[in-house]
Amino acid sequence: MVPMPEPKRQILKPVEPVRTFEAVVAALRDAITSGQVKPGERLASQRDLAEQLGVSRGSVVQAIRVLARAGLVEVRPGAQGGAYVRHFDGSQLVDTLELLLDLDHLSLGELSELRAVVEGQNAAWAAERHTDEDVERLREIVVKVRELETELNDGSSEAWPMILAEDALFHRELARTGHNRAAEAFMIGALGVVNRQLSKLPERCAPEITRSLDAITESVARGDAEDARRLIFEHIQYFALELAEGKGD
């Protein structure tokens, strides 16, 4: 008796065809990230790009729109206009993160979790890598926050937003103190979104800001990496819970 052949197993899925504009996006992105086109430089005209890549001008236009939304290029109008490669400083993350939040593809809690991991490690690096000047800058911010808290208690209407601004500055300085430029760039982008949410916090949070920033600074100054990591996690978690519970509304 002839054995029946075994049924063929489907182990691969059909390959999705790449749309033309996606191939253009990939080509231009590679040119930018490889340094062939440097920050501040203008891409070739749409007509030239279409000829170089062998595609339609419409595909080039669509690709440039995608790159602009991703923050890789800036489209400028006028006689000297065109698509210019942007300098990446982390601020490009703001638009992307805000869009994800607005579309409910990302929650503030998820962003806070990621921020706690990145900033926790950065705080540990700061404890291990700081200079005396780094610690002095952090302490100056803590002193300013303490002064502003006193003004807030005395009835100043301007003190609270200034405290929140100093808190944001502290986190940026802490990222710089970690001496990791990738982490610093991420923090610039993340804070651009988070700070808009923190404006909803109530003024009664001021003492906690002062206390926690002071504690984080001194753990960095002592070189206690694990304590710095723990304190920054607790700091971020405290304010994430405040926002999640709607106490700042």
C-alpha cells in the first residue's frame, strides 16, 4: 500500500509588497542616518530625488511627509525652501509621544513606566559618573525649589508653575549628569509630554517635590547608585499616581 503524502505545513506567511514610497522613505532615512546628508543640509529637489531613485515625484512627496512626521526632516517654504535634515536633540520625540497619547495607543502610565526605567538607570549612572560641578548644579535647583515653596506658602500665584519648571530642569540636569547622550535625548522628548500633564497637579505636591529632589541629589553626591535609582522611581511613581487618580483636576 502506497503511503499517503503528509500535508504541507504552512510555516511562512505571504510577503507583503513594499509600496514605492516606503522604499523611498527607507532610502532617504539610510542616507540621513549614515551621514551622507548631514543635519542642516537640504535634500535634493523632489524632481532630482525622483530621477535618482527612479520613482514618481508623488512617491517622493509622500516619503518626505512621512520623514517630516517622524522628525527627521523639516519642510521649509519659499525660494530657499525644501526638505532640510533636522538636528536631533530629543525634542522630536514630543510630537510622536503626544500623537500616541492622543490616539490612545499609549497611556501616561506606560510612558511613566518607561521613564522610570530609563531615568532610574540614568540616576544610577549619575551617582557613578558625576563631577563636583554636576552635583552643584543639582543642589542649586533644589535651593531654588525650596525658596519657591516658601513663596508659594506666602501666597505667591507665580511660584507653583515655577516649581514645576525647576522640577523639569532638575530631570534634564540629572540626565546630563549621567553622561549618556542617548538617555539625555530621550528625557528631553519624554519631559516635553510629561510636563504638560504635570501642570494638572495640585499645589499641595510642592513639599514632595522639594523633599524628593533633595534626596535624589544627595544620593547622587554620595555615589549611591541603587538609592538614586530607588528614589527616582518613587518620585516618578508618586506623580504618576496623582495624575492617574485625577487628584490634579
